[in-house]
Amino acid sequence: MNKNLLLALAAVVSSAVLSSCLPLAAGAAAGYVAHKEGYRVQSPIKKEKKDED
């Protein structure tokens, strides 16, 4: 009985880990393809330039 419980717990934990990694991997792959096609991501926050006198 303990062996079955352990196997079920391992299945639940491994599926939870995989379900959190898959969207991240899909987003990274889409970003790579978009970058290869010439699209660039630009941050809306820009660093201000200092006035050099």
C-alpha cells in the first residue's frame, strides 16, 4: 500500500513540475523565433542620460 501511495505522490509532483516548465519553454521558443524573424523587444523603461558639461 505504501508503494502505491509513493508512486501516486511522485506522479503528482512530477506533473506539477512539468506543467510549470512547459509554458516557460513555449514562450522562450516563440521569442527565439520572433527574434530570428527580425522582431526586437524594447523595454518601456529607459535610462536617462546625464548632462555632461
